[in-house]
Amino acid sequence: MVGAGGRGWGYSNYAKKCPEQVRVVGVAEPRKFHRERVVREHGIAREMTFRTWQALAKQPRLADAVLICTQDAMHEKPVAAFARLGYAILLEKPMAPTARSCRRIVQHVREADVTFAVCHVMRYTNYTRILKQMLVDGLIGTIVNIDHYEPVGFWHQAHSFVRGNWRNEKESSNMLLAKSCHDIDWLSYIMDKPCTRVSSFGSLRHFRRSEQPAGAADRCLECPLADTCVYSAKRFYFEKLEAGHLGWPLDVVDPETTAPTLERALRDGPYGRCVYACDNDVVDNQVVNLQYADGATANFTMTAFNPGGGRKTRIGGTLGYIETHESSVIRHYDFATKQWKEIDTAASDASILGGHGGGDGGVMAAFLHAVATGDRSRILSGPDATLESHMTVFAAEQARRKGRVVELARFNGGAERG
């Protein structure tokens, strides 16, 4: 494991659930708490414990595969190093914050001919599997339009994209890439045809200094409005602690998760800041319009201003219509019979195997099958598919910034962010 934060820790738990498939034998992580947590949980030997990925990469190959779960801008160099050593690689999304880096990552894994998958977990959910089969079976004919909505949630936006690691493009990536490359990738998988043109609009509408209420302080523990503000870090995180919800997102703020340590984290750390007084610059709402090779269209909306929850999708075809709720319930209307049919695809397991609707366990299972057998056919998010959908994301972000329609055939991405 390279990177033992929330995502790395979550994937490592797969080994506890399925020890017959995989063992975690080494970790590289600069933060002592996170590193030692993995060492204890998986019984990792001290000689297989590293503070940096560079130290691990100096060793001869020590395992069959590596999970790279570092921050967005810290993917390209470890991928290159571990590909040269012959490791199979599972890479957390997004691949990288620039089009050029993404292309280089694909070049590295192609040249080394190693098994490679990106954690586009939405492709691997039970919900997506059933929906995809319905489309392949022709239940709604040819897709004409898809309307897809991602409710980020006001609290998730505040936690991850205003106070958290993905708040600032220079330190991570643009919002569409960081949060919604899943969705643009999923649309590509569902459409199953190349995207040809994109346009986009979006802005940082609310989480900025000009929206700060009168009398508010720049830190929540010092703020006279802390007990009434809907974005109060004091209210949100202490309510999680009192309810015993010690996992994500609380463990990101305070891995020790005690009242004194949480108070210290909110007093001194980034998660205790007022949402109107942070160094965030990523958008809090964005729409993307996409046209595909046969003229089919899709529109995607990402917005913070909702309670959160599962995505919602409507798919119009020539013979029928599908609408989904919470990325789990599929309702199908047949134009010929004028009848509705409902399917509940919800995963019952709330653990890592059921996380993201079963997608976390699904991508791990597909990757490990490829590592064990050499058969890469179960990997749905390999280098080619991922590069294609990432280029669509970069083109959409360029369209938003420049206020124009971008043709994918003419888009080269360059080195710029977006």
C-alpha cells in the first residue's frame, strides 16, 4: 500500500474480509498514526514499513501488486516507478490533475505491460451491472438522452471541498475531476460510445468571504453563530462523535476521535475554519452538456446544495425509459406495454465490500482476479477507458473556463489544469 489514508485504509480492509484473495504485506505512509494503524491491523513486518513511496520503490519487487492511494497530484511518479518494477497497480481516482500527466501514466503502464486499474468504482456496483445488462438487452432501445444528477451534499462539500484536501486546485485538482470524474466516466460506460463535444457552466457561488454572515468568526469554536450555523464544524463533528460515528468523515479530522483531541483539531486545524474564510477555490455547482458519436446527448449536474445521498439518473430510449433513485432503485417503463417495473439493487453490506453500492469490493475483486490469473477482462476501468473519460473531464473544464463548446477531436489537453 502506498498511502494509508481513508481510501487506502478502506481498500486494505478488503484483505480482512477476503484473506483467501489477498494479504497486505507492506505499507508506505508518511503519517505515523495512519502507518501504524495498517501495521497493527495486518501484522506487517518492520522491514516492510516505509515512510515514503520512494523508499519502497528502491527495494526489489516485494509483492504482486501495489495500491496507490496518495493525493491526486502524487500519482504519476509512483506509477512510473512501480510499473518499472513490474507491480500490478490499482490507482485511486483521478489518475492525475493534468491531461499530460494522465497520458504519461498510461504510457508508463503500457510500456511495462502491467495489470492496471483505476478506482472508478461506479462501474463495478451491482446497480450498474444490472442497469448495463438492461441496456445491452435492448429494453429501452437506443439511448437518446441521459439526465444525471450528483447530490454532493452541503456537509460533504464543506468537509472535503471547502475545508478539506480537495478545496484548492493547486493542491489537488478541479472539482469536476476530483469529485465527478466518476460520473463522467460512468456516463461514458453507460453510453458505450465516444463523446464528441462538451460545454459546461459552473462557479464558486456560496462558499466565499462575501457570503459570510455578519458577526461570524473565522473559526467555528470561536464563533457566536456556531450553534445555529448549518455549516458549523463544532456542531457537525461533535454530533458525529456523540453518536458514535467514528469513521469517515470524522476520522479524517481526528483519527484518535476523542472529545479532547477533536476540540484540539477544530481549534488548530483546517476543519475548524469557517466555510466562508477558507482558501478554497473549487466550484460548488457545475453543469456539463455532452454529445456522443451518434448524436445522443447527456446532461450532468453536480451541486452541493442538497442533503447528499445517491445519484439520480433518467435515461430516455427509443423503446422505453429508465429512472433511478439513490443509485439503487431502477424503474423501467416499456413504451409498448405501458407498464412500469421496479428493481431494487441495493447492496446489503455496509462494509468495504458494500461501500459505494458494492463498487469498492467490486473493483478490488476484479483487480485481484486479474493479478491472480492474468485475465484482465473483468477490469472495466483500465488505462484506455479511464484516459478517454478523463479527457472528457478536462475538455469540459476547459469549456467552463473559456465559455465555449469544446470538440473532443481537437482537444489536446496540454499541461494546464483542466
